[in-house]
Amino acid sequence: MRRIDEQFLETPFYGSRQMQRHLRHQGIAIGRGRVRRLMRKMGLMAIYQKLRTSQPHPEHKIYPYLLRGLAIKRPDQVWCADITLSWSGFVGQIGGAVKL
């Protein structure tokens, strides 16, 4: 635990895999599960940049929703189209594309 703590102070971005690899290079035979358990017991978590998948790029165009405020009162007043295609290897279908 002392060596894990010392190394974590130098490299706080090491997770259990890199810490296990570092300890093995030092000659300590230890498994990743044990390193993970000891790091959790000491309250150590690797510091890394979090994913920001929900934040749009500022240059991406935001398209307006054209049906907002429109009261749909009769059939065939509003239409939509779906262009989703899945490519398959079957011959005989339209060019190998199958509509989902």
C-alpha cells in the first residue's frame, strides 16, 4: 500500500492497470484486482479528463423545429421521411440495401 501511495503522489493519473504494470516493473508480483481493491480501500481514483459527449460544437448549425405551434387537425397534413438504410449481403434486394 505504501508503494501504491508513493507512486500515486507522483502520477495521480495512474489507474489500477497502469499502477499494476508499474509495480510489476519494480519486481512486485501483484494482480490488477488486488491493486484495484487496495486503491479503493485507500480512496485513490485516477484523475482523467471526463467525456463531454452531450456538449455540441459551437459551430454546428441548430436546425429549427418547423412544426412547433402547428395544430395538426386532419390526416395527411404532416408527412415525414425515413432514409435509414442497412447494407446487407443479400443479392436480389434493391442494390443490397434493406429499409429498416
